[in-house]
Amino acid sequence: MKIEGYRLKQVQKLLYKDLIDDWDKATVLPLAMREKLKENFPLKIDYQLFEDGNAKKAVINLKDNSKIETVLMEHNSKRATVCVSCQVGCPLGCSFCATGRSFKRNLEVDEILQQVLLFSRYYRKPTNIVFMGMGEPFLNYDNVMKAIKILNDPNCFNIGARKISISTAGIIEGIKKFTNENNQVNLSISLHAPNDELRRKLMPVSNSYTIKELLKVVDDYISKTKRKVMFEYLLIKDVNDSIEHAKQLSQLMRKPLYMVNLIPYNSTGKFKRSLNVKRFKEYLEKHGIFTNQRYEFGHKIDAACGQLANRI
Ligand code: SF4
């Protein structure tokens, strides 16, 4: 079913601005069209909600019975972020990550958008979006970019590109493509280790390139876009949280427009939470690295970083 022209604009407004959840409410459309839409684009979202303070996690049951998770984080009255999934599971298998234990398939564009729609319709309209849920966004590149266009479109969700962030484990081809997108979407790199040997142990994806090669494409991105890049670093007890690791990391990160985001690890069984976060952060700051520590949401509902899919 193809919808074009002014009808497309009407349908987009109904879906993303009026947030209808039943085509019968779309009375501006002719009855025959509503009937077709009912058949082709069902609006019902099958989900279960778990809450923990200012975090809400939804487990969505997709049409093929796959389950994905998405989280709404309410920072304050002005800011709410949805953490979006882009795959069912993840094929990259990082050793510290609950999501990476299995992989089924990429999400379709409507399955990505459904996560934002759900919170917008029934809880709260988000101001920010992060592609940091289940899956690697650059392995589902085209669908993620199509979803971002709709999130950003003033006639649809109207979320500013600067309020949207993509986090990649470092898919080099994806970063190169993204460099040429010419949009204002933020880029984050999941680094998690300051040397190749350790990174290969934690993140099998890094068997195919070195940190040096990864940082080269990031530098190309920065020189073309003049935009900051956030490097995510999960602190795991006795794995990557020593002062020697902080020293190695500070040597890598001493560049303009590089920023480090420290994330205290949430135990998923094999690894433990670091007790060294404060010292690690202080070391980086003392050595001139712009360092942030991520505010944590949703421990009790397994909605914190690296915990999605724990219960599936
Ligand atoms: S950390 Fe990210 S890239 Fe690694 S397995 Fe988990 S979801 Fe995939």
C-alpha cells in the first residue's frame, strides 16, 4: 500500500503528532483508506512495562514473536530520553553484555519507531533519543537512518538531530558512511578498553581492526563534521579499571573534540561493578581529558547499560 502527497502528510500527522492508536480515529481519511490501513499497518503495540523510579522499560512483542526492549529515562520535567533497540539481540557478542548472547535479526523501520511511539502515546513525549539499546546500529544502517529521518522530520516526531545519538561498537564502514550523512546526529564509540589486547578479549568485533585504525576514521569524521565524539567506557572491576588503564586511556583521548563517558558496569554474572570509578575519573580529568560519568537509571528492572535482554 503506497501513500503519497498530502495523504502521506495527513497520515504522518495522525501517527506521530496526534498519536492515534486506532485507525477509526483517523476521520480525516476516507473510510476505504482507513480499512486498508487497518489491514496493512496495525497500530496496536503488544508490550509489558516495568518501572523503577524515573526509568520505564518496555518489552515489546513483535509480529514474529521476537522480543525487544526499550527504556524511557525521565531526567526532569524538560528532558526525557528513549534508549532505542535496532536489532533483536546483537551479533557482536561483547563478553560483558547481556544483549550480545544471541542474535535473531535486524529491526524494520516501523519496529524501531514503535519504541518511541509507545512512550509518546501512553507515557511521555521524549526530547532525546539514543541508539544504545539492543543491537549495533551500523549493522542495520539503512533502517536506522530512515528511522532517524522520521524522528527528525518536523511533520513527524520533530526531535532535533542534535538530540539524537548513535552508539557504535566501532563498525568502521558504518562510521565512514555516517561521516558523509551531513546531519547533526551525535556519534558515540563504545571503546571499553585502552589497548588492543584487552579490547579483543572484551569485544570480538575488534579482532578485525586496531584501536589506531578505529581512531583514524573517528578523526576523519571530526575533521569533516567538526563535531564532538563521545567514547563510552564501561568500568569493570579488575578488568579495565586500574590507574594503568586510565593512563593508557588518557594517552588515546588527548585530542580536541574527544570526550569520555564513564559508565559504572552493571553486573551480568561474569563481571563485577568497579569500585574505582571516582579515582579513574579524577585521573583522566587531572590529565586534561573531558570526562563525564553517566547518570544511572533502572537497575531494578534490568534497564541499565549492558542489561537489556537479561530476562528474555
Ligand atoms: S555491547 Fe553493544 S555491540 Fe556489544 S554485544 Fe552488546 S549490544 Fe552488541
